[in-house]
Amino acid sequence: MPYYMVRAIDNAGREVTRSFEAEDEVHLLSFLEFLNLTPIKISKRPELLGQISRALHFRKIKRKDLIDLFENLHLLAQSGIPLGVGLWDLAEDIENPAVRDMLHDIAYRVQSGLSISSAMARYENVLGPIAVNLIRIGEETGSLDRVFKDISDHYARIEEFVSKVKQALIYPAFALVTITGALIFWMVYVLPKLAELFKGLNVQLPAITLFVLGMSEFVKEYITLIFIVFVGLAVLIAVLRKKNERFRYMTDKLLLKIPVINMVLRNFNFAFFSEYMRLMINAGVPLLDTLQTLQDSINNRVFKRAVAFIKEHVSAGGSISSGMRQTKVFPSLMVRMVAVGEETGGLDDQLNYLATYYYNKLDYITQNIAKIIEPVIIITVGLFMALIMVSLLLPIYDLISQIGRQF
């Protein structure tokens, strides 16, 4: 779709310059009229530049913005106000310019005769594929208000979890950075000074001291290269994870085996699977469509492959629970609960129980993650400092012994 750079005058007489995406200039002029903008100059932009500009602009929309947006849409749907009018009024009260621009575009398309789900589908990468699917089903079933509320509540739970994880990691991250800085200081500045002292005293150094001093000398000489290598490896891993599907799968699989990290990732994905399945089943989305959307929405490639297998298994006539069991990814509790739900017709209730259960486990883990990591940091630092202290004390002890023998 073409991109345009527009210089225009708004209702207050102010000159504004903005980028727009439109099917053609006719649609662009109609949209500008809808926004009460009088164009002064319109110029076409290169498509690639327009796409980059659009992507950067809408990256300003955060999860907190989506929570507020869907909560307001829930209230709007309940009020009975026509969505096209309500979306415009809602946009005028929103501070985030990216959200406001998105709502203006959606309101224009809705007032032009497009359905709310079709208008929002243009922003699937911002709103999420599951939200767009739920809105489409809610529109078809006349339950948009409930769907908007479900989406808002779900994003609120995710935001709460992410916030707790970040808060829980502040202390370990601070401790790790501080300790790493202290160790580098010792290796680069303190130990080389002591090495010069030992050489001046002609003390015969034990093997452990020679090892520590050699390591210190290596770090001091190649610290810039070491830093470049670490940064280069981080960039290489990030690129490979983005470009190479097999590498992404292998690293995701490795993450699921690292202590503490695996607890967070597994419980999060169990909760994510259960809650999204519940939301979409409640909304009336067909099972295969539900599994396909879920597959597209999961980031961890191990779970993505597992959901893909379940979808193929269900399409061949199998049950969800038997497919989950065969993946060997999901715990037996989940499999049993889903099997009971399938047998009794209460799958949504069982999935709701599972989602709550795993979110509660996540909450407990995030509250105690610092306590779990702290002993590991203390033991690691303690062992390293013990190595340095022993390596320094041994030659000092030998020096004192030599002095004692001379007297």
C-alpha cells in the first residue's frame, strides 16, 4: 500500500506534517477530510521508507496501552454508542500518538462500512493475532463487550507477570553487575600489582598462584578483545535466532533445561496455552483455527512445534489430550485435566483452572526468584574469591617462612 508525506493545516490553524498509508490519493484525501486536515502538500514516499517509519511509529504502543484500549472498548461496546463515533471520541482522549493514529484509522474504516474486526486486522502485528480472531468471533456472535474485556484482562495478567519478573531480577542483576565489575578490577588492576611485588621479592610461586596471575595477565592484555568477542557472540546468536529456525529451536530447547529459567518459561507457556485456548473456545472459534492461531502466537519453538503436532493430530481425528501426551512437552496434570474436560464437555472450565494454577505458580516463582538465584551468586563469588585469596596467601606464607628461617 502506498505511503504519503502530507503537510496540512488542522482546525486550530496549526501546520502539521505526517506520514499516511492509503490505497490511493482519493482515499487519502477522504481520510484527511475525516481528520479535519486541509492538505497543503502531498508527496509520495518510497515504500520501504514508509514501512520502516510505520513500524517504528507503532512500536510505541506498549502492552499497558493495549490494556487501557481494550478496557475502554469494553465500556464503549456496553454503552451502545456506535463504534465508529465512539472510536473517534476515544482517540481524542488518548495521549499516545501511535494509539490515537491507529484508532483514527480504524474509526474511519468502520464509518466507511468496514467491520471492526476487518479494520483492526490491519493492526494484527500490534494487537496480536489472537485478539483479532477473538474480535472477529465476538462480532459474529454479538459478544464484543465480553471479548474486549477478556482481551484486556489477559493482557493485564501478562503485564503483571512481566512486571514482577523484572522487579524480581533487579537485585540479582545489580549484584551480578557489581560483582563482575569488582572481579574485573581485581584481575586488571590489583593482581598485576601483586605480581610485580612477588617478582621483586624473588619468591617461588606455587602453581595455583601462577595460574591466577596468568589469568589476570591474559584478562588485562586482552580485555578489549574479550569484550568485543562477547558482544559479537551476542549479536551472532541474536541474528541466528532470527534467521535460522533450527538454531532458534535448539536454543529454545536449551533454555528449557537451564535451572530457574526453565521454571519460568515452562509455567508461562503452560499458562499461555491454557488461557488462550479457553478464551478462543469460549468465543466459539473452531478448534483447528484455535490451534493454528495459538501456534502462530507462541514464541518458544519447542512449544510451537508441540502445538503444531497437536493440530495435526486433531485434524486426523485425535483428541487434544492425546496429542498433548504424545508431544511429551506438557505435564501429566495438564493432560489429565484436558482429558477430563473433553470427556465431560467442560473443557473451558478445566483450562481456566489450569491457567489460574500456572499463573499462581509463576507468581510464587517471581516472588522468590531472587532467593533462588542469590545462593548461586554467593557460592560462585565465594569460590572465585577463595581461589584468589589462597593464591595470594600461599606465596606470602612462604615468604614469611623464609624470613623466619633466616633469623
